[in-house]
Amino acid sequence: MSKELFLINKMEEIIQEIYSEIRESDEGIPINKVMPLLLFRKLIEKIDAINILYKNKSGSPALSLARGVIENYWYFMFMVEEDSDFRALSYYYHDKRDAATKSLKELDYQIGESLKYKKLRKAEINDYQNQIDFFIHQQNKNISRKVVAIKILEQMQKKMVTPYDKLIEDYEERIRGTEVEIEKRKAMVLNLRKNIKEAYNKKTEYQEVIKRLNQDPRFKDVRDEIKAARIKYASSNVVWYTLRTGLLSIRELSVNLNFEQEYRPYSSLSQEVHVSNATNQINVDEDGLVLSDLRDEKGSELALANATSFLSYAIKPFLIFYNKERYYAEISKQMNYYINK
């Protein structure tokens, strides 16, 4: 077992223990106790993903996740530093509200496009219905002609059947084919109606989430602080860590935590997240431009090393926050074993 896998498994084991204790001691899930746990678990989740990418020698995606590890580490450290109850509530409120707001915008777009598509299919179905009516009219007319022709042939004692039979069969085949197409399009419209209905139901759910957040007394202080911050920082984006601190960017947050040096690798990794480093995939040698390998073992190795370091920085504050310091000696001993073996 690698040291990274040991940390992942051991910390997840401790997380589950803490979570069970919280559930047993409280009715419902108290946000102020759970949010630091969830932020720390995000570190574990991302490092687990990086470890999988490392085993498969995939570099660039691992670097993107490493940036997320640093950000999650800062969020966690900020939350447990002081004023933890308020910061946990603030994070929860912003996260749930922002997710619901973004989902509402996406659903509005989806519903609009679906309604346009439904209208288009309706016109198409009407056109097909007109074709069916035309074919039925042709069928009836030819059946009448066939009846007359048969009577004439019977009077002439002819056994040969007129070409009307073949003509009507052709029309009947065309009608059956058209009816199949009509049914397909009706099914498409029914599915569209179902999707639109589900989208409206989801929209209602997200609206209820925002409504509950705006009415829940637990978030009164958070809402008041948001109003004050929006007035004070009108030209800036107010985020959860802005409240009561005035911090307006992730860089300001890192400086506030005395992690300014750590902002450098974070900033570098941001290039990967924002796809501003695509030229790194080519190199120049004596043969000209050379395309790099799709998988980069060094990139994932670097990402795993950086991410594991930030996890190790967070372990002791995490254990202290949840009164689990007794595990720290065991973890340190095992990590020393992996490093020195």
C-alpha cells in the first residue's frame, strides 16, 4: 500500500466515525459540525482521484485536481480558524443558493429550447396528418373505381383483375409507412412533454430551495451580512468568505491565512484549469515540432506529491477540530514508515 492510499483509507475511516457520532448526538445534521468535515472529505476525494490518474500515468487532469486540493485546503483552514459556526453556515448558504440559481438558469434555457423543438415537431406532425388525409382520400377514390371496374369486368366475363388492386396496395403501403412515422413523431412529442414537465418540476424544487434558505432563521446573520457586503463592495463579487472579513478573492484569502507562498503553485495550476497552457503539448527539437505524449507520468506524480502535502498539512487541524488527536501519532508513525522504508 502506498502512503497516499494509506492516508485516503485512514482519513475516510475517521471521517465515517466522526459522521456517525454527529448523527447519534444530534437530531438532523447540524451544518456547523458537518461543513468542515465535508470540506476536508473533498480533499480526500480529489486525492483519491489523483492517485487513480497517477496509476494510469495521466498528468494534465491530475494537475487540475491538485489545484482543487489547494483551494479546498484553504477553505477548510479558513473555516476552522475562527468564527467556525458562522463560516460553516455562510459556506452552506452560498453553495446551496448558487447551485440552485445556476440550475434555474440552465432549466430556463432547457425549457425554452424544448418548447421551440416541440413547436417544430407539432408543425411536422400536422404536415404528416395532412398527408394521411390525402392518402385516405386517394384510397377511397381508388376503391370506388375498383368496385366499378370489377362490375364491368364481371359483365364482360373477364377473370383478369384491373391494375387498381396494385395501385391501392401501393397507397395502403404508403399510408402504413406514414402512420409509422406519425407514431414516431407523436412519441417524440410525448417525450418532450415529459421532459418539459420534469424540468418544470425541478425548477419548482430549486425555487423551494432558495425560498427555504431565505426563510430559514439559521441563516439570518448570513443574509444580513450578504446585504451589508453587497452595499459595501457593490462593484465586487461577494462570496462566502467575504462576509465579516472583506476578503474578495482567493488570493486575498490565501494572504489572510498566511499562505501567500502557496498561491504560486495554485496560480500555476490555474493555467491547466482554464486551458491557458495548450501550447505545452508541443516541443521543438531538431526534427521541428513534436507532439507530446497524451499521458504524462511526471505531471500526475507532481500533482499527487503536491496534493498529498496539502492533505498532510490539514490532518492535524482536522483531528483537533473534531477532538480526534489520538489518531495523529498513529498516522505520523505510519507515514514515517512509508517515507523511510
